[in-house]
Amino acid sequence: MEWSPGPLRLALSEREEISRGLVAGETVRKIACQLGRAPSTVSREVKTNGGRSHYRAVRAHHGAYERARRPKMPKLAAGPLTSKVESWLEQWWSPQEIANRLRLEHPDDSAMWVEVVPGIRMPSGTVSFAPAGALPTSNGGGCRPPGIAESGTGLQLSARHPRPDNTT
């Protein structure tokens, strides 16, 4: 297979170096240093492709190629999730209401969860959705900013601003 990934991705020669390093008993940190890569990159590569004892360079490279292939089928391209979301959008449900309802109806099936992509509208005028967990958090991982409370429904409420003393 002749596939040359972009410069930010591991090449087959780097994967072969990782494999040789693992066989020689070197640490992930040492292998990463020899490659000029971050230790987390090498660690993730090894973990994704079988661990220290089962890592094979060619198999890992083929797997990376398969994961990088395009086009990928979008989550809402077809199936029961699409019809459900379209139906609710036609009934004027907000995208956030749809995302919350799907989590309530399918608490154990994350394949049926979506998140609203903030500020993005599709050319057709519909709001864009993303798979649950795909969007980064803007507040560093789940902590609410100061002054933001949570309602009993799980929705965040903005802080109340004090009213001026004279309302005349």
C-alpha cells in the first residue's frame, strides 16, 4: 500500500521505529525522543494498535489509512436518527431540545446522541449537529464559569444582574 500521510501524521518508517523500539524494550519516552515526536503521540499510537506486546507497524499503518479515508458517512445521513431529528425540526423544536430529548430517550445508546454545533448553519438553513462528545468544551472541561447556576432540568441559567435602585 502506497500511502503517505501528511507531515503531522506518523509515516510507516516512524511506525517501524516504534515497533523496533518496543521489541528492544525501550520506553515510549525514549522512542518518542528518537523520532522527534511527543511521548503522547507514540503512547497513543501504541495503545490504539494493540499495545506493547501486539504492536505491528504495517498493521498500524494500514489501520491509520482506513481511519483517515474519506468520505465518511455522516451520523445523520440516513436511518432512524435522521427521520427523528427531521421530524422534530419540522415541529419547530430547537436543536438543543432535540439533543436533550435524544439523551433522555436513549440513555444507554450514545450513537443516538447529538450535540449542537454552536453558531453554524447549513446552506439549507438547518442547524448543524455533531456526534456527542465531538465538540470541545469552552470552559476547560465541565466547570461552570463563575455566576452561572444550573436549573433543575440540567440547563444552565445565566447569572442575574442586579437591578438599579431607581427604577423610575
